[in-house]
Amino acid sequence: MTDLTPEREEPRSPPKCFSCGYELTGLRVEDRCPECGSLVWDNNRFIPGYGFAVTSLVLGILSICSCIFYGIPSLPLGILGVIFSQGSSLKYKKYVHADGAYSVATAGKVCSWIGIVIGILGITTTIVIFMNS
Ligand SMILES: [Zn+2]
């Protein structure tokens, strides 16, 4: 007979120090590894996808700033920012201590969405002005 019980969700692997492998359960981002003294936050940099989170934040900020160009670059930059943020935050779910990196990805997502709204408003306004001139 086949087993009909749904597959259990994989348990979160305990967060480990990337320098020495010490378990970092219960520590906060600003704490240091009790074994080797490296910052827990520094360990975030080695989490796969941290670059994605930073890229997403940069794209989000750029998309907001590019509203000076009638918001036209804001839309593609914002969309890219959301995609990068989405990709990185999915990877962070495995790491309990990745709060800091997770906030970077969230900040990137928020900025990117603001950029998308600015882009849509800017492009709509540009089209309306163009049609009426
Ligand atoms: Zn350590």
C-alpha cells in the first residue's frame, strides 16, 4: 500500500557559523560567534543569495531615483529588483540567523515596488501629456 501521509516539511537546519561551524541558535545578528568571535552578521555575507538581496536593494533605490527620467527606467528596474529580492528571500528560509540579510531583501522588495508604482505613474503621465499635446 502506498503511504498517503503528506511529506513532512523539512526542518530548518540549525544556523552554523561559516568560519568555524559552531551552532548559532539563539544568537542575534549583532552578536558574535562564541567559539571564534566572528560576527553573526558577517556570516550572512556567505549565505547564498546575499548578493541577490543587495542587488535587489540597489535596483530598488535606482528605480526610485530614476523617476527624474519621467519614471520610464523605474518600471524595468523595479521589476528586476522584485525578482532579485524574491530569489534571495527564498534561500534565506533555510537559515534561522539570516534576519539581517532577510531585511536587506525585504528593503529591496519595498523600494522596488515603490519604483514600479513611480514607473507606472510616470509612464502614464508621459503618455497622457503626449496624447494631449
Ligand atoms: Zn565561529
